[in-house]
Amino acid sequence: MVEHRDKAGEIARYDFAELPCGEQMRASLAAIFAKKCTRAGGWTSHQTSQQNWYMIRAFAIWLAEQDNAPETLETLTAKTWKEWRLSRPTNTLGCYQVSNLARLLLGQPQIHPAVREAMAERTRKTKATEQSFSPDEFAQMSATARRIFRGAHLRITGNAAVLEAWRAGRITDGSDQWLVGEALDCLARTGDVPSYTTALGRPRIIHRYIKPLGGEGGPSTWQRLFLSRHEATALSVLLTVEHGLNLSTLSTLRVPRAAPDPGEDGFPVYRVELEKQRRGAGRHFETRNLADFGAASPGRLITQALQVTSFARNLVREQDPDMDRLIVWRSTTRRDRGTRFGLFGIGQTTDAGQCWAQAEGFSASPFRRGRRTANVHHRREPGQNSQDTHDSVYVLPDKQAQQDAVGDIADGAIDALENARQAVLGASLRDAADSRDTPTATADCNDIGNSPFTERGRACSASFLLCLACINARVHPGHHPRLAYLHQALGSLRSAMDPAQWGADWQDTFERLEDLRSKLGQPVWARAQSQATSADRDMIDHLLRGDLDQ
């Protein structure tokens, strides 16, 4: 029996005696597994140990089915390992079983070198097959989750108001509403309405409360102040579709704290702390600030989640003051998976998502595909991963994203083709300089803080050559000699450089100057060439050498 204590102090147990392989093989696998479950072993979550347990169990079951199966790791052969590898399905699960078991066993001294060599062979990475939800299915899933959660929110906040009125003495003593308030007070303190245990050991609600409460079922009793697992899953679905959170993050999501000073407008701003173990050491944590300033604001769901889970969180905190999780719901059966504190379940599980989808008639669990849909098609930004991962893993393989991008790609190609064919002067021609403009190396700038080439509101940092393509630029006769010399210099470079390199570096600028020459006329251009001063030539020489790029 191996025990794994995760970083929260919770214990999971794994019974290696149930594995069907040989006793010595079971003992070796248990010893390796137990070492990884220690503080120095690196496994900090039960999800990791459970995944590896299922992988080892699959290997043990396969070994038991083989003729002349090895009894120990020392007698494991490269042939047996290759047969195990070939027996695995050619999907993500099969790839995971092979690669992770190899990673777990490679460092063991009892493994034969030939087996190590076989284990070290790379496994082909399977292509992602998971796709985002269709727009209609995603909208329907979001609406369903919102309907379920809204009903729970109205029910719990309504009963919370009754409880507050009862505690404040605003309800007539002895009335049916007073009995409801008394039952709610007991429910908030103990997790159950007033009840007693029968001679057969079964709990029963005290009779005088049954009629005022409206019955003995969950909706009439404990659901007045607590979420069911189905409703907690609906809340998790909304957090997924609105904020792009994944399942592991939802399971460990801590209670968001409102800023101590909400500001002059009085709106609360919540600091949401997100944790994702797979990001690696030093990058596990991320924070987001979500403000609640109205019905459609990012922080409104956080406010409502705090309201509907407040009573459950208070009872869990009495059992463990360090337990500070947002998703808390009242469990009705011991078969509910995940972390439990007495009557309450904590966090979210894959099983809950699958059950929720099945109950509501959806084709798949809302979490993985819902997160992909939210981040790719709605938020359109990474969710707890890098931009490269977001693009390569989520956006590029997604068929809807590919389809949506067809029009943009076509438009971009057409624009690029038009720009390639038409490099014309973007600057405006003026008869004289304007003292309000800012002089540059090639033109005067009318609005240096609103450039089409740099971020809005920042001073333009583009090359001075791009001034000729900018609508903010102004060209007057004082610029003509300098620009005529630039045109002549670029013509000289054309004969001395590789044509492809000259085309990449200078062709657009040269064509814009050609456009300027056609607009000014050949007599004006010839006169400008003869008027270029040494200062003009020095300025252009510095520009072409890149001295003015800094």
C-alpha cells in the first residue's frame, strides 16, 4: 500500500497488491511509485499519481496476459518492452502510457542496458483531434449553465435574506416563516436542517419543520443554502466559457479577494489567483484583476459565486481553516469523486463534467473543448500558456479557426499584392513649411504621436524612409533637393547590389520617390538635384548607412 500526500496535505492510497503481475514485480513497481510520492519525488498532486497508477496498472495487466512474463524488472527484456509498446493504441493515451512508463523506469539500476535503449526510443507524437464546439453548441452550453446557476443564485440569496431577517428578529415568532428561518439557521451552522435519528439509524427531519419548508427533499432543505454538484459544475462551466480556465485550475481556484479600496466608483475589483502545475517551476501562478461594475462585467460572476458558496465555505473552513477554495458544493453520496470535507465536495472533476454534459444532452464534457472554444474564438488570447503554445496547440489545429481565417488570409494576400504593385508617395505636398510640424530626415511630421507604424499614443519610431509612405508626413520645396539626392543614391546602389537584396531594402522607397518626381515634374526635379547641399548629402548618407535608425 502506497500513500501519496499532496501539497494540500490530502492523502490518496494505492494498493499494489491488487495488480495481477508477479509479487516481485509488484514490489519493485510499488517501491518506484512510492519514491515519486515523497516530497523529493516531484509528484505534488493526486492527479499526477492517479495518472501514473492507471498507467502502471495497465502495464501489470498486460504482463499478466503474456506467456513467460518477466517476474522482476531485472528479467524484463527489450523484446517484451517492444511488444508492450506495439500493444498500445496509436492515440494520445497509448503514447502517454509508453513514454511515461519509460520515463519512470529508465533511471532504475536493475533495468538492463538493452531495455534502457529500447525505452529511450522516441514515441511519435499524436496529432490533436480535439476540436472546439460549434458556435450553436457553445452558445447553448453557455445558456444552459447560466440558467442552472441563475436558479441556484436566486434560491440561495433569497434564503440568505430570510435567514438574515430571522437572526435580526424581523420575523413574527412562531409563524411558518419563523420556522423556516430557524431551520435555515441550523442548516447554516451544521450543514443540515433540524433532524433526529430514528430507531433504525436513519435521519429524519423534525416534523414541525416539514410543512413550512415544503417537504423533505433536497430542494426544500439543504439546497436552500448550498449548491448541488450539478449546479457547482454549471458555475465551473461559466468560469470556463467566460475566463478560459481549465479543469485543474478550477479545482484549486482560491477564493478571490476584493481590493481593500474599490476606488471612487465603489465597484469591487477581485484579485483572482490562478495555478497551473504543468507550466513548470516558477511559472505556476498567475493573477487576474476582474472588476464587477455591472451585469455584463468580468467580475459579476465572481460576486455571484462568492454569494452562493459562502455558507458552504464557512462550514468547510471550520473543519480546516487553511482550506480556501471557491468551488464548494454539498455532496449527497460517497461515490462523488474528488476532495471531500464531511458533507461537502471541493473543486471540480472530469467525472462531474461528463455527468453534467450527459444530463443536459451535450455531446462532450464542457471543460476541455469549452476552454479551447473560449480562448480561440471568444477571448482570442492565451489562457495560462504562452503565445506560441496558444497559436500552435490551440489555434492552428482548430478547424473552425482555419475556416474563419480563410477570408482574412485572402484579404491579406490581396492587400500584400496591391502594396507590392503600388509603392506610391503617402506624404502630402505643401508649398511651404508649417512651424507646427516636426522636421525629420526626409519630411515634416504633422502628428508624431499618432503613427500608423507604431503603437497609438507613442512617439513614432519607424524609419525615416517610411515618412514617404505616411499620411502624417508633409513634403515642401525645402525637402526637394535632399529627396532628389536620395533618389539618385538609390539608383546608384541598384547597379552595385544584388537585385533581390536591393529590391527588399530599397525598392519601395525608390518607387515612392519616382512617384514624387512624376508629381513635381521633370524641371522641378532637375533643379532640385542641382540644389542639394553638402548638409543634404551628409544627411542622406547617414540615413542609408543606418546611423539614424537609433
